[in-house]
Amino acid sequence: MKSKFYTYLLLSLLWTALIFLVSSIPSIELKIIEEKPWIGILRKVFTDPVMHFCEFAILAFLMINTFVNVDNLSRIRILKFVLILGASIAVLNEVYQYFIPLRGFQIQDIVMNSSGVICASYLRLFLMKMSA
């Protein structure tokens, strides 16, 4: 159990670091990256809001799996913790982007990020309940 906890904790931290790393790229450089053919195709399928939703849904999934491996934590406590932590990371990420050249703070990104956290958290906990 402890090894799963540490594995998912590490994955959660690495995914959060990746989110902030990608947020550090100025928008002009993102446009250059998006000109690559395969990335351009991905960007047409996965629009910006969908990408925000997905990246934070993955984060929520990793965080839920981290805290499921902690003894004596009820599903409701795990859910509350992940929702608060995920939404906080979403807000911090947007505040961080405010200070990056040619990036900005966008409420719609916070909404999509938080929506990804909420949906993935409820889905993961629902699936846990169904398999129990």
C-alpha cells in the first residue's frame, strides 16, 4: 500500500510540475510549436478548453489514487481534499501565467480546470464504489 501511495504521489507532483512547465511557455513560442503538423491536428481535435479539462482530470485521477492509499481516509474526505487541492492548483496556475510574458489570467481556464477535477474525482470515486 505504501509503495502505491508514493508512486501516485510522485506522479501527481510530476504532473503538476508539467502543468506549470507548459504554462511557462510564452504564447508566441506555443504558436511556433503548434505549427508542427501533428500538433496542429491535435489542437484542432483538442481545443483549449478540452485540453484544460483533460490535464486537470488526469491530475485529479492521480491525486485520488494517491489518497485512496492512505489509511483511514473516507471517500468523502478524499473527495473534499482533491477538490480543494485541484481547484487551488488551477487558480495558482492562472496567477502564475499572469506573470509570464504574452500569457494571462483567464477565468474560463480556471472553470475548465476545476470542471476536469470535479468530473474525474466523482467518476473515479464512483468507479471505486462500483468495484467494492
